[in-house]
Amino acid sequence: MTRVAVAGSGVIAGDHVRALAALPEVEVAYVYGSDLDRARRVAALAPGAVATDDYSRILADPAVIAVDVCNATPAHAPFTIAAGEAGKHVHVEKPAALTLADFDAMARATEGSGTTLMVGQTVRFQPAVAALVAAIADGAVGRPRLAHVSWYTGYVWPGGWRGWQLDRGKSGGHPVHNGTHLLDVATWLLGAAPVRVFARSFPSFAAGMPVHDSFQLIVRFEDDALATLEISYALAQPREMFRRIVVAGTAGTVAHSTDDDPVLHSAGVGVALPSVENAMGRQLAHWIDVVGGAEPIVRTGQVRAALAAALAAQHSLDIGRPVDVRAEVPA
């Protein structure tokens, strides 16, 4: 039995606790939250889990071998570093950090000290995306040269975003908070690191929101492959989603569209598409395997490359020009 703790008491933390509690080889021992009442509500999702507002209690428990960090992004670095220094394996929600310096410190405290670090890039565990990557690995496109991703979802509207997501100092901005999904999947599909990015944003479905709800990225990769990425998190219907992914190479093309999914509709209720269903469950089951010694699907170097591109994309929005990903950008 693998005993883990969850650091966080928000909506995403609840999703993590449910997924972990469903794994027969896992025991959720603790749920940490700065608001103890909220932590108790999330802990109730896992039989036997103890709510606490004392993170040091978790770190001091030798029976807890791993911590799932899924609180607000500014807390990812200190919570991950503390867990790593306590000898715990760590899973951390995306975006892993708000600066590359923080991310590097997180990696040093975990991987550099003999434990593991896995970033929760959930899209890698969606069946359709995993199938595209497998096809590319089998040579279906030859050498990948072009990726195009269009992704529209109703995840956050109507009903609005929480304040911290609108605060760039806490979320990193839209390209960092949500763009890491796109940039990570493009990095994985193309098998190369981004080196230059141009970003533009605009209000589309939610013109009154304090930050633009939609943005587009043009990304050049180290092998001169190119990705065109566009995302909006503001469709009117909650949980509604449309996504199209195309990867073209020297010998062929692979593609997926959610239009190809058989869809069930229920008024006011989100129904998971087969191409994305149970990605969180697969992700956390894989994390437990990684804690046990399995080879990780999510590679730290690729995650770092995608985060660097996301930070550069936000800088590109600020200055209105393309930005070299390897260049120094403001924290």
C-alpha cells in the first residue's frame, strides 16, 4: 500500500483525492489546507484521510512516501521543495512553477536528491493524444514538421474565474496558467524543444473578463518544426469542448478531432468525451507507478521546455513581438 498526502483543498484537489482514492494500492493519509474546514470536506472524499492545516505534520510522517501538490501555483515551489527535502516523492499540478529558477529548485530538491518529480500534464493521458504520439513514434508521419492545435472549452465560464486566476502575479497569466497544456502537448508531439514564440490574445466569448479569454501562439522548435496553437477557455456551455490536433511530417499526417467522438448530451450536465475520459485517473495511477520505479511518461526536461515557452509567450504578449524562449524574461 502506497500512503500519500494531498496538499490543497480546492476543486482540483478534490479531483485528485477522488482519483487517488479509487486506486486500490493507494491510501490517502492526509489532506492539507490552510482552511481546515475546506480540508475536512476534501478529506471526506477518501476513507480514513485526515485533514490538517499543519504541512510539517505530513512531512514528518515516515509512512507517507509521496505528496501530491495541487494548491495554488505560487505555493507549488515551496511545498514541492519542502516535500523533496523531507524525502518524499512529489506530483505537482501544472503549471509547475511561475519561474524557471523555481522549477529548477524543485527538480533539485526531488530528482536531485533521489526521489521523483512528476508534473501533472493531464493531456498526455488523454487516449486520443496518447494514440497520436504512439503513431508518430511508429513512424506514421516520418519526421514531424508541423503541428496545429485548436482547443475551445467551457471550463471556466459562465460563472467566472476565481480572483487568483485573474491575478497574473499568482497565475502567471493565461499562457502560463492554461497555455502549458498546449505547449506541453506540442513539445511531446514534435519531440523537440520550443526556441521562439509569438503570442497574441483577444476577447472572444467573454469580452468583459479582466484578461483576454483567448490566445494564439506561433512556436518555432529547435529543429525548425512549427506549431500553431490556439485556445479559448470561455465557451458558453460549462464543460463543452471542441479540439482538433493535426501533425504533419515528411511521410504523412495524423489527426484527431473531438467531432469524431460519439457524444452523449444531457441538459446542464457535462459528459466526458471518450478521447479525454478518465485522464486524471490514468495520470495519478501512472504517478504511483513512477513512485514505485516505473519509467515516467512526463519528462522533466520536456516540462521545463514547455514552461520556458509559456513564460516567453506571456512576455511576447506584453511587448507585442516574438520572443526567444532561451532569452531571459521577467519573472
